[in-house]
Amino acid sequence: MPLARILALIAAAVLAASLGACGASLPQTASITNDANAAGAAYPSTGATTPDEMPKPFSNAPASVSSGREVIAQPTVADIMAPGPLPEMSWGNPTAPVTIVQYMSLTCPHCRHFHETVYPELKRRFIDTGQVRYILREFPIGKTSGNATIALRCAAPDKYLELYGKFMKQQASWVSLEVRLDPIYAVAQQVGMTRPQFDACLQNQGMIANLKWVKDRGRKLGIVGTPNFFIGTKLIKKELTIAEIADYVQQAEQHGGTPTAAANP
């Protein structure tokens, strides 16, 4: 077998191992450190937990009570849209009849697939036409995703979606079992971020704390993996197809912004 093919297979295996199934990280037991040079300093590793205790990202079951985290059983629109320390990254008519909130992790292959295959049609059919307001919220899973997420938030707001797309499309170039800051910066650089800006960003403890708030709010709302979506007050824990989105949007428009349980769970 040619050497190039062998190396490609090895890289694919490493990527797959690091991505897993976009499951939630375990309950945190470590505090955020100031050492940005440590691997994944922004989002530290967690204490030991048995596999049975790990949240299942595509399950409709609530998070395990063993995590010690409060989870709102039936969040209201006010709960879901509660203002946070960071501005919402949203697109479309702010008064659209339907709001779709997507929780994402930059290292998640399901998020990449959705963004590349479904989002363009979602944008054309529903966002650009004023039917849907689309919101992206950060739910970084793993240290690599955590560091990239900080860089994403440090980009200019009008570059956020562009950089998000680049992180998605180029996952194979920067995602690995160990955090590699240079490849993460190589992506951020493509939207005009300088290395001093990038390095300062990873040291920004205020930004780190605010992103932690966003993720903790997601956990409180029942998010345990990515991609997870809120359409109105309905939480869908799976990668949606455009047909499913159309179904949910139609139902939401008929029921005051919230789809019924008749659509695919």
C-alpha cells in the first residue's frame, strides 16, 4: 500500500477517535487554568466517570441525576432565550415567527455534515425568506473544541459564520487527540485574525467564563451533545434533515412558534 494512503488512513483513524459521536463531556471537576499553553487549558479534562454514567447525546432521556446538575424539565421560551453575557450569534429576521437554536461543537462531524449539506437549503428556504431566525450556540466538547471555540468568538462578529464554516470544512486539518494550537490558528488566520490576537484570545479569562456560561445554560436546558436543536420550545437531539426542518417549521407556524410531538423526535 502506498505510504500516502497509509498516512491518510492513520489520520482518519485519529480524527474519528477524537470526534466520537459528538457526546457531551463529563461533569467538570477541574477549574479553568490560566496556562494557555497547556493542552486544552480553556476546557480542562474531567474526573473519572464510568461509561454507564456518560450522557447519551442522541437520547431523549434527561441527563443523569448523578451529574448533580439542574435540568429544566420543560423549558419555556423565556428559559431558552434568557439573555447571557455574550450576544446571540443569529441570522435572519429577528421577529421571524419561528426560531431555531442549534447547539454545536466545532469538532463534531454531525455538525459538519449538517452545515455542509442542510444549512445551505435551510438558509435559502427559511432564513433568507424571513420565516426562521437561526441561532448558533457554543457547546464545545473536548479541549480542542474549547480552544477553537474561544478563537471563533474572538473573530469579528461579521466573520463568525464564515469562520464557523471554515472550522467545519477543515476539521481534518486541525482536530486531533491532543490540542494543537498552530493548526487551529491556521484556520482562524483565514478570516484575518493575527497570531497576537489569537494568543491573547486564548488568555482572555472573561471570554472563557462567558463561554462556560453558555455551555452551562445549555446543560440546564437539557443539551447533552451536538447537534441539538430547539425549535420553539421543542428540543430535538439529532442531526436534522431539511425535510424534518420543513415539517417542524410548518408545525411551529401553526402552533404559535412551537411544533407538536407529531414530527420526528
